[in-house]
Amino acid sequence: MQKTNLRNEVRESLANMTATIYRDQSFAVAKKVLQETSIKEAKIIGLTISNKPEVDTIHLIEALWQLGKTVVVPKCDPKTRQMEFYAIDSFAQLETVYMHLREPIIKSCELVDASEIDVMLVPGVVFDKRGYRIGYGGGYYDRYILKYGGKLLSLIFDEQLREEVPTEAHDCPVDVLLTPTKRIDCLAQRGEYLING
């Protein structure tokens, strides 16, 4: 199936999720995130400010702040298709930009280099167990990950998981997928996939 068709199919499935299920399953995923060793050991964690129907990251960010973690969020430049991460310690440091995205107000935030981020939570629409993903089509994360050497996690609903997604040479898979019901070690899955074909 083509990337566009897969993306549309999953987005339609997520759009049918009730508010209660969305809240409860987001909470279940966030709970798993906080149990991850890489998150417990991390000082600086990168993630996006979620837009429904993505797994809600607002409460997760609040929990990370309470644990003394530095949270960094992306600022995208549509002209260059590049993004940078800025540290926030309050949602008041965010502004709503194109596509209803909430991004840091760079005048009130500190720029954080990719080398300083310990763990990054990578968004996307469709994923397979190897960690390959179909994003929103901008390619921002694939470009950023090329200069990033830390741990990559993705928080997803079970509806976003497929047996296999089409991949291209520039696609950068994540290391771990966390769903309300599963923890998938994508590194192990990719090893298995390579051995089996």
C-alpha cells in the first residue's frame, strides 16, 4: 500500500477514537514512557507538543518537569525544512503557528544542540515493528535524526501499527515503540527481519 493511502487509513481510524479512549490510552502510553530506563537516566528529552489524534504529550511533559527533566521541543522552518529544539519550562513559552502546531517562542527559550539531547520521542502516523514510520510528509525528523546520536522512541496507539510500511533509503527507524498494550524493541525486530529476509 502506498504511503499516502496508509497515512489516510490510519488517520481515519484515529479520528473515530472517543475522547475517553483517547485520554485513557494516552495515559497508559505516558505511564510506560516514565518506566523506560532511557527516560529515567535522561537529563534532556526531546518531544513534540501533541495535536490530537497523536498520543497526548501534555501530561507527559508535566510529569517530566516534575521529575526534574529538561524538556526540549522543536521549532520548524518551513522554508528550509529544518528544525531546531528549544528548552521550555512552561507552556506559556509556546505559540501556535501554521497547521495549528504549538512551537517554542524562540526569544524566550534556549536553543539546545542535538548532541545534548539524551532521548527523542519521534512522532509519526504509521509504524511497523522494525521502527520504520510514515510521518506527516515534511521530512523534518528524518533530516534531524541524521545528526542525532541518541535514543529514539515513539509513542503510538495500537491502531498506528502495521505489519510493514514502505521504506526509502533516507528513512530513519526508531529504537523502541510504546503503545497502550505493547513495548516493541525495534532494534531486535530489525535484526530478526534482516536474518529472515
